[in-house]
Amino acid sequence: MKSLIGCTFGKVCNDIPGACIVLQMILVVVLSSVLGYLFVTQELLQ
């Protein structure tokens, strides 16, 4: 499964050079938002 994702990701990166950077940035922002949201909701609920 991981190799399949790597293969697809590699193809996208080869086709669009800037896509990798953008996708990584979006992933970081989404993860940060989700973790921040979970942290805030947990703090408010207590």
C-alpha cells in the first residue's frame, strides 16, 4: 500500500514539480488545524 502511494505521489511530482511542495504544505496545515481543534475542544470540555 505504501509503495502504491509512493508511486502515485512520484508520478504527480514528476508531472507537476510544485505539486509536492503544495501538497506537503496543505497536509501540514490540515494536521495542525485538526490537532489544534482537538486540543481546544478537549480543554473546553473539561
